[in-house]
Amino acid sequence: MTLRSGADTAEVVEGQNGLPKVQVTTAEAAGEMYLHGAQVTSWTPAGAEDVLFLSERSRWEAGRAIRGGIPICFPWFGNRAGDSAAPAHGFVRTKGWRLESITQGDRGITVSMFTESDAETKRSWAAGFRLVHRVTFGPALTLELVVTNTGTGPMRFEEALHSYFRVARIGDVRVRGLDGASYLDKPDAYRQKIQRGDITFVSETDRVFLDATDAIEIIDEHLRRRIRMAKEQSRATVVWNPWSERAHALSDLSGDEWTRFVCVEAGNVNACAVDLEPGHQHTMKAVVTVAPL
């Protein structure tokens, strides 16, 4: 499947380790999205640097997650309660998806991929579902995760767009937009706390903000840019950086790579999980823009 319109193109090409990806090139932005996990791994607005971080040690193979870009967490977030053998963040980020369409509109080129429940997914999660990831590459990066309950009973699920944003130095970055919000502090035994002011980073940070619907900004003085993420139908925001000790335990991160990203994630997790009736659909949306400071 290929789209060509003037100088704008989107086509399926061979990516890392032979994995297929859709490569998008337009006058306003370039990007790429792998069928492995329907994962966006690059978005570079015209005249700017790539907004997303991708580890040089990412594993590019079936059954393994790609470290960086925007992995999709579904149908659970983090470790699955009561099942230590279940894969972290669910099973769709390591699953092969199918390409549904490539279209061009006023806001850029939209790539749509889908996956569905099957015998393999039902061994670990009995629900019937169809999941579509619709991504528009343009001056903004627009991500829509559409979940349909194709089963016969209600289903409850968690979801997140686990976005890795590239920064110059994590210790000099500020995350703005969560002042006064309540969060669960994972490194501190999930104690509930209140955020005061901007988030700054001096140690491992893993915070799940509940009932947080406002737009978030990442202020990076060294790269002289402000990344903004606005959300729809997302009641939780996750902010994460592993810091040095935890990062060194991750085999798919090298050296000081942990200093060059921050994860700010749109999601519905923990108490903000989604309940969906049979035949119903839920769409979570995130819109990422970047501007100079």
C-alpha cells in the first residue's frame, strides 16, 4: 500500500531487522510507524529535530517491545495484577498489526493499523476486541486509539500511549500542567500525593496522575523547545524516567540514554480504567505539537 501526492509519500518499506514499517515524508513532517505493535518510532516536523526518543539498543524482533517511540499499552498497564507471568503493559505492543489504510487530508498523512482478539490473546485475556491505531503525521502528531468491544459481555481495560519524548538532559527538563493534581508515587510504594508546581527530575520518577485531563507541556531549555500534548477521553497521565540505577537494569537502554528522554503518557489506568459494553467503542486521542521557547 503506497500513497503518492506530489512530493508527499507514504509507503511500506523494510525497517530495522527486516520489520515492515510505513515511512511518511511530507513538506510539513516526516515519520515512521511499524506494524510491530503499530508503534510510531519517529516524528520530525519540518525544520525541527525528531521529537521522539528511540534507544540505540532497541530490540527489533517479534515478541519483544521496541524501546522508545510510542508503544501501546493494552489491555493492562504495568504488571498484571495476580499474574506475574503476564507480559508488562499487555500484549499488543509486541504483536504484529495489519495495515488498514493510508490517506491524505488537510492535517497530513494518516496511517491506520488494526489488531483483533484471537485464540492467542484469549489465552491471557478472554475479552473480544478490535483495536485501531490511527496516526496523522503533519505539523502536529495526532494519535487515536480506538477500542471496540466485539465480545458478548462487558469488558474493563487499561490503555496508554507510552510516549518517549526526546530531551537534551533530563535533570534540566520541567513538565508543566499537573500542578495540584493527585498522583500515585510508584517508587514510594504507590503512596498518594499532590503535585506542587512543575515536575522536575532528581531521581527515579514514576507517577500516575488520576483524573488528569489537562494538556501537558515539556519545557526543554537546552533544545529550546516546548512539547505540548493535549488529550481527549484520557483521564490519567503517567510521567516516567527510570534514572540511573533502574536504567542500568534495562538491557535495551545503553549508557546514559536515560538522561535523554522523558515519558509523558496519555492513558486510562488504575482507577481510571475503561468499562465498555458489547458493541460499544471508546476513542482516546492525543495531539502532540512542538514550538520554540
